[in-house]
Amino acid sequence: MSPAPRRSTTPALAVAAFQANALTLGRRWRHLTKKELAERTGVTAAAVSQYELGQARPSAGVLGRLALALALPVEFFAAGFPTPATPGHAHFRSLRATTQAERDQALAFGEIAWRVIDVVDRYVHLPELRLPQLDLPDPATPAAIEAAALDARSAFGLGDEPIPHVTRLLETHGVVVLTLPDGSDRVDAFSHWYGRWPFVFASPTKNDKARSRMDAAHELAHLLLHHDAEPGSQILERQATTFASQFLAPTMLLRDELPSRLDFERLHELKRRWGMSLKALVYRGHAMGIYRDHTYRRGMSLLAEWGYPEPGDLGPREAPSLMSRAGQLLTSRGISLDELAGRAALPIELLEIVVSAGSEGF
């Protein structure tokens, strides 16, 4: 039997069931400081801190003003969604490229999406998590990283052919893939665990198939290899890039296909075959020793001169489809988005943002 829709909650009842973490979540999603939220609700910043620390509860009147300021229903603060356990850290591509507030907002979006996924999973059984368990030596050499990528390909049953759709592959193995919403332009792709679900977040600014495939494989590397590692390390980023390159196009296959000189007609053919950018292919050729330093520099100089997007566009980025497919199943069972919003204690507009983020055509 499907869960019944959540009933509306009065401010007084929400105060009794107030969850401090929900206030922090809502504030970070709306990109507000404690001081800014305090000014909008007529309380002090110290009071907001006490609410978020669980040292005090807002009155019914204050909670109503908090809900209004954050454009969230009062049920949001008493919905019974504890902060999900998050093993490891979120792997942002560059900590210096974004502010802490921007990262907090992106992580808040992930936690809100986790609420939606948790509710959807009560109605529709989402794909089971089936990621391979990989162990790396310490320190991990480039050869060990490449071997791990080949092990992952084997575990996914990929054989020797290019991966048709990297995002679909992750989704069918239990990874939730979402495109970050509008306004997240400064946040690059990143990955994080929320509860029992691994999430990969794609950048909304990279509408390029080759780059989206590399990003998805890069974030898969973080999920598989860097469970407890501190994010932001360039060593980890290089490891993830090495893994992604080998995962997308194994060296033992690509070596025989790369031209011995900078034949861009042939490189365009390989770009279409493997779904990798020309830049990535030239880089791989250099790493394999096919292209000497001067050839590599000339290739990169030409690509820089041609600019972005590079020639031979493969089309728009790979888009996730988990939420659109789940939505179709829910609709066939007579379950509306309004009902899902009620269960997740979200305004319908915010639920629609999450659904769109996990759907084609976003």
C-alpha cells in the first residue's frame, strides 16, 4: 500500500516537532546568512544560531516568519527527515573556485533532493546500489588507478566497447545523477553520499556530451576510490582524471587506434567513437608516449586557438533520466507531484526543480 499524503501541520504542531537541522538546510538552500535570516524574521542572529543548534525552539509566530522568509512550508521543519548520514566528504572539483556559501547551497540542494528520492523510493523501488568494491595500494600509483578503472569496467560488464551512455550506466547501478539548478554556475560537477545513496551532480553550464561523460566518470572515481579522503587535493583530482580516462577508453584499446601524428580527421573519428574530447585524446596520446612533448604542446595550442566548444561537437550533454522515469511510473499509479511534495514537506515549485534536475530536457 502506498503511503498516505502528509497532513498539513500548524505552526504550533511544527514547533513541538521542530528539527534544528531543517532550519539550517532551508537557510543554506536560500543562500542566507544567519544575520540575513534574523533581519527578515525580527529575531537576533544569536537566536537563529540557538535554533539551529537545538538549544532553543522558535515560537509558533517566529517559526511562521522563518517559513515565510525561506519560502518553505512549516511542515518542512517538522517533517521527520533527519540529516542523512554522509560517509566521507563532498568532492568539489576546486575549493578555491567557489565560496563556502555556494558549496553549502549546492550541498543543501543535494539534501533536499535526498528527501525527494527517499519519498519516491517509498512508492517506486529505485535501482539497487551495485557499485564495485575497489581497493587501492597506499600510495596509489597511476598504474594502480588505471587497473582499478579496468576492474570497474569489468564489474559493470562493459567489455571492450565504448560506453554508450555513462550517466545511464551510473543510474542503473544505483547512483542518483542530477543537474545542478539555475544559479549554480560557479559550482562544477561534484559527488557526495546522502544516506545510502551516492549522488553525482552535473554542472548546468557544460552543455557538451564529451565533457559530461568525462565529468560523470571523474565523479564515479571519487565515489569508488576516495571514501575517506579529504576533498580538494590536486592529487585526488589527478587520480580521478586518470581513472575516468581509462574507464572511458582503456589504454590497451585506444593505443592501437590513435594516429601516430596529429591527424585531426582521425582524432575526430575517435572522438565520436569513444565520446571523449579532442583535448582528452591528445592528452592520452601524450601520456602513452605516442605524442612527444612538442607534438603535444602543438596540439594543445591548436585546440586553445580553436576555443570552446571545440570542433566536432557531439551534441548536448548526457542527461539523467531517473526522475522522469520514476515520474512516469508514479503518474501511471495516479500519484501526483502535489502528493509527493506533501510527503517531502516541500513547496511544489521546489519539488519540480528536483524532478527536472533528474530528468531529460532539463
